[in-house]
Amino acid sequence: MTLNDRVLGVGALVFAALITAFGYDLEPPFSYEPVGPKAFPLLLALIIALCGLRLILKGGGQVAANPPGANGRILMMVAYLAAYAWLFQWLGFIVATTMMATLVGRLFGGSWKQALIGGLAMGGGLFVLFDLGLDVVLPHGILGAWL
């Protein structure tokens, strides 16, 4: 079975509708910025919907089957992202991001050393960028006493 662009476009529209439905009611307990937290999911849904519409209108192109082993890697990536979302608050941004980036690095063929260095750089670097540079509050998790 081959997947064509129109099927992917319809899937993108359904996904954009779900993002809109869940993101539209996001309200913070207090007002801290003029836009609010729902701006990002709604903007993301708009971009995904526009891409889906383009695929539906242009559509028709056949896509080659995935190479051997790709479906397993895709399922592992989905599992890693689900675990990341589930452990994010408890472990904290740095630990959860380091673990996820390390596992994804291994999934894409990096050695343990390369993946761990990249994961540590991503977890620590993004924390410094967002928490200190952009003043975005991120969960400290199990490292809370040291941060």
C-alpha cells in the first residue's frame, strides 16, 4: 500500500483541528503577557492546516515505501516523545531533554558518546537560553536543589 499526498493532507487537517480544539481554551491563571498561552498552538495549527490544504490541492504524488527498519524507528520516536512529555515535570527540563536527545541521537545512528554529549549540550544549553536568557520558567525537577 502506498500513501499519497492527499491522504497526508487530510491527516494534517485533522491534526490541525485537534490542536485548535485543545489549544483554544488555554487560559493562564493570571495575565502575564498580552498574547497568552494559546497563541502558539493556534499559530501552529494554522501552519499545519495550510500545509495540509496545499497537499490536498496539489496532491496525487505516490510516496515510496519506508526502508527496512524505518517503521520501528518511527514508533520508537513516538514512544520517546510520549515518555518525554510524561516525565518532563517530574525529572525537569534538563534531565528529560538530555535523556530524550540522547535516545534520539542513538536512534539516528550516533554513538553513545556522541549522543550523550549532544544530549547534555541540548539539555543544558536550551535551559540556559530559555530560563536565563528568555526568562521562560522551566521545571527544575530532580535538580531543583542545585538550580
